[in-house]
Amino acid sequence: MIRKIIHIDEEKCNGCGLCAQACHEGAIDMVNGKAKLMRESFCDGFGDCLPGCPTGAITFEEREAPAYDEAAVKASKAANAAHPHHEGGCPGSRMMQFSTRSQEQDPIPMGKPVSRLAQWPCQIKLVPPQAPFFDGAKLLIAADCTAYAYANLHEEFMRGKVTLIGCPKLDAVDYSEKLMEIIRNNDIKSVIIVRMEVPCCGGLQRAAETALRNSGKFIPWQVVTISRDGRILE
């Protein structure tokens, strides 16, 4: 049937996730840091998600779409009531900032390690390009294997920083565009790239260097290489 339904312009979407939270029907999810209309039959066409979009990425359109399925929406809401963390999109990409402790000032604990992760998500593919935690941030771009190879990564590198992790070999993507958007559109104070000595990690380093170069900004940055047996290589 032809009916009114929302359209999301991914080019304009900044990944803030406000539309997914505003959609009471649960039609929108966050996928790879962008809002997507995942369940057309859940969209009632009323546009509760429109006013919350800061970039104007959501509009109405008239097109062929499945009819609004009120029964399916009610069943989904009932399921979400039993599992509230799943409401409003994938919990794995829901933005969070951990502000209950000071990442800069907390003392190093004696005998009990603590997480120094300051935000969620941390995967490069999932993180929104514009998010409050990027404002004034020191950015750590780390290969995901580094956390396993280097035991003190949290205290020496993650503490006081916004952490982004990825593996260009496993993701099979070029991170440079996403990283450039993050650096260009936010007040990033510094960048440190932590990679493994293996050749595939060169893709992460090249993507970060390309992003810094194409951002048009001059930001202090450095590269640290970790050996496979957990040493920092000079």
C-alpha cells in the first residue's frame, strides 16, 4: 500500500540516537553509528522522531510500505517491558558516557584493576561521529588486540581518554572517513594511536593518519606499537 512513512537521510544523520529513543513504536535502530528504519510496519507515520533530530535528517515521504501493524508493536512493547534495555534500538550501539568517576583524577587502585573506559560504544564502526564525550577529548585509537597483548592498557593509555577500537582486517573497512568526521566536527585535543606490530595493523594507523591529514586541523598525535608478547616497541 501507498502511505506516509518516515525517511532517514544517512548523509545528514550524525548518529546521536535521539530518534531511536523518541520512536515509541521501536521502528528505528542504530546501525554502524547511523539511524535506520528497520521495521517499516512499526512506523505509524505520526513522526514522533522528527522534532528530536538535530540535523533535519528525518522527513516524511509517500511510498509503497507495509501497513502499520499495531498488534506487532504492542507485542514488541510487551517484550521490551520485560527486558527494558532492549527498548529504542540495539543496546550495543546505545550511546553512554560514564561520568560517575573522574578519568583524570582517580588514583590507581592498589591490587584491584578498574576499567578506564569513559564511553560506550567504543567500536569505530558503532560510535556516533558527533557525541558529547568528544567535546575536548583526548582520543585513543587502538587496535582491539592491544588490550589483550598489553596488560596495562587501561592505566597507561585509556585513562582520561575517549577510546575507539577496531581491526581493519576483521571489519574489512577503511576507517579514515569516519575518523576524519570525528576529528573535523569535534574539539579533539590530541590523538594517540596504539597498534600491534603485525602488518594488518598498519591499516588502522594509515586510516588515522589520513583522517588527521584530511581533517584540516593541526592536532598533536603519536603512534605506539605493541609487540605480540606485550612489549612497547621503540
